[in-house]
Amino acid sequence: MKAAKAKAGRRRAGRPPLALLGPAQITRAALKLVSRDGYKALTMSKLAKSLNVAPSALYNHVRSKQELLRLVEDSLMARVDVSAFLDQPWDQAVSKWAHSYRDVFSSHLPLIPVIALLPVTNAPQTLLMYEAVTEGFLRAGWRSARIIDAIVALESFIFGSAYDVNAPSDIFAPGELGATAPAFSSAVAHRSNAGQLNDADAAFSLGLAALIAGLATTLV
Amino acid sequence: MKAAKAKAGRRRAGRPPLALLGPAQITRAALKLVSRDGYKALTMSKLAKSLNVAPSALYNHVRSKQELLRLVEDSLMARVDVSAFLDQPWDQAVSKWAHSYRDVFSSHLPLIPVIALLPVTNAPQTLLMYEAVTEGFLRAGWRSARIIDAIVALESFIFGSAYDVNAPSDIFAPGELGATAPAFSSAVAHRSNAGQLNDADAAFSLGLAALIAGLATTLV
DNA sequence: ACCTGAACACCGTTCAAGT
DNA sequence: ACCTGAACACCGTTCAAGT
């Protein structure tokens, strides 16, 4: 923020600011790197190389790799769709928000500890997301005292479900030890949902519907 | 397993086997290291040092650090209490299991991706845990086809909640940007639960009760 | 203010050489 | 079969020196 402003002051009028190094450019380059090669490729030196700069130069704009991840996380948070809270019934809005939230971060699993463990301070997009959700809860009649707990509970489910999206399809294949777990092996073999959903989506839909229905009854 | 047996063959009668290097000893040493200094201290070289051995020696017993984490995870799974599924009503049993599961892994967050993403093949304790839970669901009248989805949904919530246990208490402090999210800031300020629970426990209780109640209605 | 280049203290893993 | 010691290809981060 501060660095960006300082630069804006030095910038000559009419010159496109896009080439200058700053938090926004670094975040953009990080997202590009991740979308091309995954999080194993998001190292300070590879990121620096993609910006034609020495690794140590990054530390003029970012305190640590943690802070970089924080920037990336916050920028992704803008992709979470909260629009349903404006004009749809609470349960439908929660469902759409939750689906969108899971889908955004299922491709960014290493950011989940960042969201779950780091304070929202100075994460403007994250704050906007929470604001929209909170307003939706208030509009639906939720008491202020319980809204954060409900959001945290939903988020916990969403984070766990984001991992599940990336699980291999044979994650429950019991292998040679199958005989020691006959009931479980049988349940795995008979796993099936009414529709044409994949396993992760089926579990997510079931859990989300249950969670929403259960929360709705405690809304009183 | 194979290595342990080979060693057992070589071992002289009457000699305590505890000093020999093998998967069980390595796992035990890893847990000791983690409980003393956390996961940042669980490196191959520190683990080797704690066993008075060269780092490369570990690779005679473990294919990679991933496999080591798998061993640690599986051994921790034995601590998850599934006993309530034997003699208590389904909803109570699920609640006790979920609490125990969350409590065990809230001190082992780096293992959550391991549980969520790695096949259960050759994870005997993990398999036993799933077997006990599945039997509990069957006894309660669940149809085989939906049991795995229900367990996955519960696990997703449990994993997310394990992160939440470790969140700092000021995680939702909006900082300087609070003015941009007034409804959220107010909800954070007014957050409170009836009882004497901490924030993480309050959200976990609320979500778990909702999830269990919601799942119970789809049980039919 | 912002960059480079060298350096530091680590990582996980491989592999020839020993016993 | 199992170990050691050296080596490899990396990490994130710091810091003096430049402009």
C-alpha cells in the first residue's frame, strides 16, 4: 500500500504503471505461476525469476513468504461469489456461496491454513466477503451473537471439502488389509448417490444440505 | 513390516527389541520430536539425530518423508475414540467420535492433508477407525450406499474445525479496515454463546449439532 | 527507495562405499 | 541388510554494497 503510493507519486503522468514492481504485480505473477505449475513452483526464487528480478528484491515489497501467501489468498477471495445473499432466500444463498468458496480454494489448498489461521487484518477482499455474508445472515433474521459461529462452522466444512475435491478416487480402496474392515469395505463398494455427481460433490452436497437445514432450525 | 520380521528373525532370544531401528521406532521417535518441538522440528535430519543415526539411514525403512507422515498419522488414528458406537445412540456416538477426532488432530495440523489426500491402503489403524464408524452407522439403520458420503462430510467438518482450534483469538479483528465491514465488525464484537465455551468450541458444537441433526433427517 | 550478489542455515533425497 | 559420509539440487531470508 505505502510502497504503491510512493511509486504513484514518482510515476510520470501518462505512463502505464503495469511494469513497476509492487504488491499487486507480485500477487499477479504468483497467481500466474501457480496456475501454470502449481504450488510446488511458488518459491521466492522462481517468482523473482518470473519478474526478472533477484529473489532478495521481493523482500522490499513483502515481509516474508507468509505475507505473499496472504496477498494471494486475499486476491482470490474476491472470486468467491456472495451475490446470492442480495436477492435469494438464506438457505439458497448459503448454498451458492459455499459452493463458490469451495470451488475457488480447491485449486489452492496450501492457502487454507492461511485463511484459517491468519488474522483478517489488512485483508480487504476477505473482509468484504465476510461483510456480504454477515449482511445476508442479518437479513435472514439471525441474532448477531451467533452469526460468526455459524460462518465459522460453514467455513470449516468448506475447507475440509476443498481437500476432498483433490482426493484420488481410490482413496478408500482398502488394499490388502480389506479383510480387517469388512463393513467399511462393503460400504465403499456400495457407495452411490441418486444423481450423477462425483464422490466429492455427493459428500459435499449431503453435508451442506444437512448443515444448512440444521442451522436453520437453530435460527430461532 | 517386512524389515521388522527380518530383524525379528535375526534377534537373539531374551534380548529386548526396542533399540533396533524400524518403522515402529521411527514413528515413536517422530511423535516424541513433534510433541516436544512441533512439526517444524520434524525433519529427516533431526529425526535421524534423535535416533543416533545418519539421515540417509532412515531411507532404509521409509520410502520418503510422505511415508513417514503416513506412519505417524496412522498411529495417531488409534487414539480416536470410537467406543461410543458400540453402546450409544447414533447421534451421541457421532458427536463423541467427532470431538475425539478433532481433538487428536488439532495438535497435528500438518497431517490433515495426509489423511484427506492419501489412500488408506496399508494404514491399519485408520482402517479400523473407519470400520468401527461404519458399523455404528449400519447399526443405526443407514443404507450402505450413503454411509461413506456421510462419513466424508463429517470428516470435512472435523478437519476444518481442527484448524479453527489453532486460530488466534483475534483472527477476526478487522483492524484499520473495520469501517469497510460494519455489519461483520459488529457481529464479531457481539459474538457470544450461551455457555462457557471458547470460540472454537462454540462454533464446533453449533456446526456439529446442525450436521448431525440434518444428517439424521436424511437417514430415512 | 529499491536493486544485486553473495552468503547463511537449512531442506529432502541419492548413492557409492563400507560392514 | 543396513549403515555412513559426501554430494546434489534446492529452500527462505539477510545484508553489505551499489544506484
